[in-house]
Amino acid sequence: MVASSAVLNRNPAVRTPSAKTAARRRAFFTDLVGMSPTLALYGAFIIVPTVFAVFLSFTHWNVDGPIKWAGFANWSRFFSDPVSYHSLLVTLELAGFSWLAQTPVAMALGIFIAGTQRYRAVYATLYLLPLLLSTAGLSLMWEDVLFPQYGGLAWLGRHLHMAFLSRTWLGSPNLALYTIVVIIAWQFVPFHTLIFQAGRRAIPAELYDAASVDGASVRQSFWHVTLPQLRYSIVTSSTLVLVGSLTYFDIIYILTQGGPGDSTRVLAMDMYNVGFNQTEFGYASAIATVLGVIGIVLAVLLVRLSGFGSMEGTQEGIW
Amino acid sequence: MVATLTKAPRRAATRPRVPTKAGARASTLGGIRGRSKASRLGAFVLGTIWLVFVLAPIYYMVLISFRSPAQYLTANAWLPTGGLTLSSYSSVFDSSGIGTYFRNSAELAVGTIIVVVLLSLAAGYRIVRRGSRFSAVSFRVILFGIAIPIQAIVIPLYFMTNKMHIYDTMFGLILVLAASLIPVAVLLMVNYLRLIPRQLYDAMAVDGAGPWGIFTHLVIPMARPVMAVISVYSGLGAWNNFLLPLILTQSNSNTVLPLGMYKFASSDQYALNVPVVMATVVLSVLPLLFLYLGLRRQFVKGIGGFALR
């Protein structure tokens, strides 16, 4: 319907059925030429591997030998394996704590830098600096800040007599996960701040004017105007925090390799170990499939919760 | 009502130069006016605390990068007293490898940018023109890719690149990285190209321009701003990516900067030489820092692309 009217509009002179089919065929051919390179690259390196990963999760394979059909063996192993179960727990913990650490802070900061004062624009520019560092770079930076003996924090602890600062932040099973949560927050809060800044800027001033005419206090206008108006930003940012931390890998690989013990071994780390260190690629693919399903389910939820076109909405906010 | 009208121009005049759409700008920030001094002070204090948290580790890193290994162990960790030196930087430049890592990262970034921008231009153009159902269906399939976490497909990617003989090559890395960035790039492109009025296409068609003529003379010139944004998005993605180079490359001659820094920091030679590691990280950020200061708007939008990832 839309397509045919577009064809007609483009060339109003075309009326006869055969000319119409010819025009449609031409349009299809042009589309084919324009889309093929993108589809080929995307199909070869995203779609095919996705299907392949699901397939591998039903096989046993250790690179050297042939791929052997395994039925549901990997899957029943995944659901009964205490190691994977623990990884799943750590993953959920990381996601939950990341959400608690990132979303409220990002919202507060986003509202803050949406303000008018000049100094806030300067702050906003500086807040984005962590986004320029590569994950590898900022991991190495934090590793040295937190280094038990000579690191910056330990130095402060020694010289200011604040012993609680000189801990083995990444080396103790009780602390490592929380330390990782803080580092991830350092890396990603700036980004979520942008989402909330855009969201806050999009709230019509009239709503605040109306609220203040009605005698609303600052706190009341936050609860009854700002917060409800930011709901899409909250959904978007929360989903991104959750997807991001459920599949998180880089910082953990660089800083702890899942340790000490298994205290920071998240699913993505587990998958890497099982696959690339123990060469059990079938089982690793089952773990990878779980990661993929988590990502897809949350993305679909994001679209549903924030209404259709939320993807565009997200982007429009930042635009 | 009257109050709103009289106050509106003043508000507009005091607004800082912020990079938002004109429409959004016209409708913002009403509530700030009503805020008490106390809450403004509170915002300032909390905002400053976060600023310190953001800047402290960066400052620490920069400071340490100007220490010698001996000074690192003895001098004040947070104040630039006790002597600074450029020796770490000269060791970075003297060491083999780091130059290669930089070159590889630059190659990867440029290659990825070119592939992603060209492909998303061509695809975005066809999707927006809605010539046939084919492009509409393709768009849906491509959007689905936004939901697939790259971590979930690294095992197949590892084997496929091996089978295709592009494992451990810059070429293979560029292809895979570009593919992973394509869905968001196409979405950014489509959303931007939708803003081109239909009449412009029609006018060109009436003048006898074919699809290719429209593409080169209308779409590409109009798309320049979004091309810049997609370049930043894919350039950042390429420059900072760790996982794909870790999985898809192996030899030292194909190591990119993030992976190289990690190898460097965990090598026997430098594991304990913290200042040299910090200097490497500082050097790796410098190109991006200059770009950020020069192209702040494009950067913020490009970073926004990661919201969709």
C-alpha cells in the first residue's frame, strides 16, 4: 500500500499495470543493490554466529575433534552445575548493585547538568571524560589507584591515618565485586547522565509553572512533575544498565579474571573460561546462549515498556 | 500566564549554549527558577563531589605517569612535589610494540569508520525511500541486531574467522567490528535521513535524476552531520574495543592499543613499572581528548549511539 503509492507519487505518469510492475521491479533492484553489502556483512558476522551459537550449545566440541551431537546434555549441565549457578548469582548481583549504584546517581546528575548555570555546563563537559578512556585503560588506571601497597588510595590511608582505605580492594573475595561495581559506575554513569539530561530538558516548562502556581515545593514538583516525566529515561537507562552489566566482561577479565576465588566470575567470564581455556565449546555456547537470551529479552522489554519507537525516542532525547 | 510570557525571554537570554534541538530548548528548565538557595547549594556540593570522584583517578594517573619508578615508590602520591620526569614517556616510545599498537588502532578505527559510514549510508537511503518491501523487512532484521550482545557470539566468530582465513588479520577485525556497529549506525542514519523532505527527492526525480544521482547529489550532502556522528560512534567503538581484538587476534603485529596496554601491563618487563603503564594509558587517551574538545557536539551524539547497544 505504502510502497505502491510511493511508486505512483514518484512518477504520476505511470498508470498501466505492466509499467507499474516494471517500476516496482526497478525499485526492488535498487533496494537490493543498496542493502546487499550491509545485509551481507551483518548476516555473515551477526546473524550466522547467533544461529551457530545456539546450534553449538547442543553439541560437544573441543576444536580438534569433530562436532558431536549432545542433545540437551549441556543444558541440563548448565542447570545442575553449581559453578554456573554461582556465576549466574554473581551476574545477577552485579546487575542489581550496578542498577542501585548507577541509576539514581545518573538521574541526579542528569537533572543537575540540565540546569542553566554556566558552571554546570563546564561540569557536564568534565563528567564525560571517563567515556573517552578505553575499558582497558581505565581498568589499568583503577588497578593502580587501588594497588594495596603503593596505590593512591593506600597512600591516602597511610598518610591520613584512615586505615580503611588501605585494603586489598580487588584481592579480597568480600570486596572485589563491590569494587568492580564502583569502577563500572565510574565508567558508565556519565553516559546515563546524558540520557537523563536530555530527558529533563524535554520536560515542558509549563508543567513546572503550573506546579508552582499550585504552590508546589521543590520536592513536590520533583515527585509529581520531574519523576513521572522522566519515566522513559528511567526505563531506558535501567534497561541499558541491566543489559550492560548482565553481559559484562572487559573490566572483570582485566582486573580479576573472575577471582579472587570465584567471587567475580560472572557468566561472560565463565563462558570465556569454559570455552577458550578449557576448550569445551559446546558447553560454553550454552552459557553464551543464556547471555544472548538475557540481552534479547531485556531489549524487547525495553521496547514494550517505553512504547513502540522507544529506540527512536531514546535516540531523539540524545539527539 | 502573564508571568510566563514576561519571563520567557529572560530565560532564553540566560540559557547557556547547550547542544539540544531548538524545540527542546524552547521548552526547558521552568522549575529551576523556583528553587531555593539551599537546594541549589546542595546540588553544587553533590555535583562537585561527583566531579572529584571522576577527576581524582585521572589526575592520579597523569601525575604518576610523570614519575620515575623510584619516585613512584617514595614521593607524594597526590601532589606534584618531589620531582617530575618525562622518563616514562621516553620508555614508552623506546619500547617496541607501542608504536605498532597505535598504528593498528588507527588503522582499525579508520577502516571501521569507512565501512560503517558507507554501508549505513547506502542502507539508510534505501530504507528511507521505501522502494520495495525488501528494504523494510531488511530494516527490521537489522534492528534486531541491536539486541544481540556481542559476548554471546564470540565463540562462533572465533571459528568462522579461522575458517575464512581472516583470523588474526586487521581486515577480519575490521569486518567483524563494523558488523557489530552496523545496527545502531543504520538506525541513526535512518532517523536522520527521515528528516529530508520528500519534495526534494521528487524535485530531483522530475529533473531526471536516477537513484544514484539522488544518492550522490542529495542524500550524501544532506547526511554530513549524521555521518560525523556515526564516525565518532564507530571510531570510539573501534579505538576502545577490547573483547573482539582479544578473541580475533593473536600475533603482536596485529595487536591494537587496548589489548596492547593490557599485555604491556601484565608483561614481566613492565608489570611493576607503574609509571610507564600509566604513561601508556595517558597517551592512548590523548587523540580522543583532542577530538572531544574539538568536536564536542558530535562526540556527545556519537556516544549517544551506545545507548542503543
